[in-house]
Amino acid sequence: MTVDVKDEGKGIDPRIPLPPGPPSLAAEGGRGLYMIWSLMSSVRLNPGNGTHLVMVKELFSGSTRSNLMP
């Protein structure tokens, strides 16, 4: 399954390390990207205006997990 998400917002803060580490339990936010990278088989963040994420989830058992970066 492939999920392609685009928006025209301010984009992802370039200071955020990708893939992101687990957020602090006390943090009010910051779980979205961590969950995406944890649950998907691969994630690609495309540069440009706004945010463009291409996420792939392998649905078959025995698939290999790889988190891809651009």
C-alpha cells in the first residue's frame, strides 16, 4: 500500500532529525512523524514547497523493513 500526502503548509522543520527518535513521554506533541517512521515499511520526504511524504506499507508477511531517505 502506498500513501502519498502533500500539503502547501510551512513544511517540516529542517532541525527535526529524520527518521525521528521516540518523543519524550512528557511532550505535548511530536509523535506523528515518529509513528509514521515506526509503522511504515518505507518513508520518503520529498523536498519542495510544503510537505510531501510518500509512505509505503508492505502488506505481505516476510517483507523486509527499510526506512528510505531522499
